[in-house]
Amino acid sequence: MKIYSIRRCISTRAALKADWDDFPWCRVEELTLDHFLGDKPCHFPPTRIRLLYDAEGLCLHFHVADRYVRAAIQEHQGKVYQDSCVEFFFSPTGRGTEGYFNLEMNCGGFMLFRWRKAPGDEPVAINIHDIRRMDLVPSLPHHLPDEIQEPVTWRLVCHIPFAVLQNYSGFYPPRAGDIWRANFHKCADACSYPHWLCWSPILSPKINFHQPHFFGKLIFGGALQ
């Protein structure tokens, strides 16, 4: 099972403004998406992710060395997975069988965010007022209707306030030693070279990220030194 330790920092909101190689991100361990669903894709964009947390929320930093990039979807809760997209599926209970969130974000900074009380249940869309309490900081323009064919590196930083999660699940802010179950994905369903990459291996013939029994572990650790 994949395991990642999340370090605590003074302010995750301050980290929103920092580049990948700047403090505090340069002091944080990264995870990579080395596995895939379906046939091995011709285009396998190297995708790296770093995480931090504080008392207020969780901050994620995605770094993608990509190609054939587009951001056509221009609304929250739209089909952002058709674009160049990164995803964070997570169960704050530590057990995906008791419900999980799926957060999907295109490279332009629009998201699809839902909560499932249990696998197979109808998803509950996160309220637009709660979405506006979150921060998404993309390095690319919001709108890229035509694919960027040449190689391009893009980043996306996302801040999730714990107060938003409390509106949907039996959630409490994590403390050092707490464990969440989660997986991370990269996809581009409607791009020239579609692919479905993941952090924790999904041992299934189906191209389907909604399989929480394959989630890895996120362990909330101590303060960043």
C-alpha cells in the first residue's frame, strides 16, 4: 500500500503563493503518479505532488510536465476530467468504505467536487458557496480551448479549508498521527492522447478511479523543520 506523510506548516494559505522550488514546498517530500489504468499510454506525463496542512486546511501542489494540454471547461462542477486534469480522491474517515470526496481540477483552475457517503451512492455536489471558499491557483490561463501541442510544464495549487469538509461528512480536523485514505490521478479524457494515471495502483481492468478499496494512506505528521 502506498503511504505518504503530510507535514504541518505555519500557514497553508501562505504556501499558495510559493513556487514548487520555493520554501516551504522545497522542504516537502513529493509523491509521483507511476501507475496507469487500461493500456500503457503513449503520452505518460510525469506528475509530482506535494502536500502540507495546518489547523485551517490542506494545501496540495501539483507539478505536471505535460503535452497536448487544453482547458476547455469554463465552469465549476463541469466535466473537467475531459481537459488536462489532476484529481484528489480522499476519505477523511481513514476508511473509503465510509465515504469519500472526489476533487477533480483542470489545468485552468476549474473543479468538479463531490461527496459520496458510501461507494456506489449518488454523489452530492459541493455547494458553489463552499467552492468559492477554496483557492485554486493555476500557472496556465483559465481558458485553453485549443491544445498546446508542444511540451509545457504546468502547476496547480489548491487549498481545501477543513470547514468545507465538515459541511458534508462526519469530519474533524486532523491531528498528528491521524490517517486518511486517498489516491491521486492525472487524466485527459478528451485530449489527443488520453491517459489515466494514479499514485496507488488500481488493480482492476476497468478504467475507473472510483475504487476506494485501492486508496493509499496519508499520515498526518509533525511540523515542517
